[in-house]
Amino acid sequence: MELEYNSERKPLIIPEYGRHIQKLVNHCKSLEDRDERNKMAKAIIDVMGNLQPHLRDVPDFQHKLWDQLFIMAKFDLDVDSPYEKPSREELTQKPDKLPYPKSASKYRFYGHNIQTMIDVALTWEDGEQKDALIYTIANHMKKCFLNWNKDVVKDDVIFKHLYELSKGGIDLRESDEVLSDSKTLIKTKSVKTPKKSPNSVSYGSNTSNSRDNNNNNNRNNNRSNYSNNNQHQRRNNNNKTNYQRTKK
């Protein structure tokens, strides 16, 4: 009997199914009778499904098993599949490269939503609503700037950035608009702790109080025992002296 070592074996195509499934697939390829190959291929699919019962609820579970069977057979298995046989080119095809986003500006700390809001504001007609929207955008830009840089920022800087992001469509550099104060924009909410009722006592205080009471009780008991012993000794001494006197 010759021993087989993993270092001498061929690498597994799908290691999750193990060496035995790979050997069954290789044996199925070697069968000459087509009916026998179809019968054995269906049996292999059933065994593969039993090895992964957690995937039975996945849509197209059987389709995935048949695709994996052809992959383990290196696309060289001639059987009747209920699904379209996958190709080697489809498996080795590389995905298309994702285009790099070109909308990123040099003021990234404002975020992409600010640019979207500015583009929407440029499409509005002049009026009170547009002025209110621009003022809201400028305040939000100031808040974003303060979140990025915890410092005081002048309104002129925000107006300049707004002018650049809008490509000259919104110009507040010469206006008398005053944005919200920096302290109000970066103000953090204080977390309120619930007040304890005067009758409520924590568990730790209960245990400490009980320990103190026990210590006090032990001290009092020791004192009372000590005094009782002293009284008992005094009585014994008195009885001895009286006995000696009567004896004389």
C-alpha cells in the first residue's frame, strides 16, 4: 500500500468540497457511457448540496452547483446540464475598471452634498427663497469648516469658497450678510443625567451599611462578653475570701 502525501497530490480547484469530490468528478470525466456520466453527475450534485446545506435557501442554488461542477472538471465534462454551461473565458474575464470620480474639489471638507446644494441653488430664480437657500448653504459651509478646523473662521473666507464652488454664480463677497456665530454652530449638546430620588440607595451603599452595622454589633457583643467575664471573676474572688475567713 502506497501512501499519498498532500505535497505530491494535485492542487484542488475548489478546496471547500475536498479531495473525494474532486476524485468523483475526475472519475465522471473518464466514463465513456453518456448515460452513466449524466447519472453520476447528478449524484455528485446531490452530494455537493448535502455538504453545504446552509446555501439551500440561496436563489439559483442548483445553478451554482452545476457551475462549480464544470469548474472542477476544468470545463471538460460532457453531460446534460439543466443550465447553460459556463465558459472558461467568462470565468477568467476581468471586470471593467471603475472611473475615478472627477467631481472632487479642493475643498473636500465641505462634502459632496454642499456642491449639490450649490448646483440646485443656481437653477432657482432670484427671490427670497433663493436668498434664504444661499444663506443656509453658507451657514452649513461654516459649520463644516469648523468641524474640520476647530477654530474661528471669518465670513469672508466662507463667501470666497462659496464663490469658487459656484464658479462665480453666487457672489457674497461684497454683501453685508452676517452668518451665525461660531459658538452656536459648534455647540455640543450636554447629556443630562437622571436625578436620583432621595429614597433610592445604590447596591454598594447597602452593602457598606450592612458591613458597618455588623462590625458595630460585633464590637458591642465583645464588650458585653468582656464585662460579664469580669463580673464572674469578681464573684469568684469574693467567694474565696469569704470561705477563707469562715475557715479561720
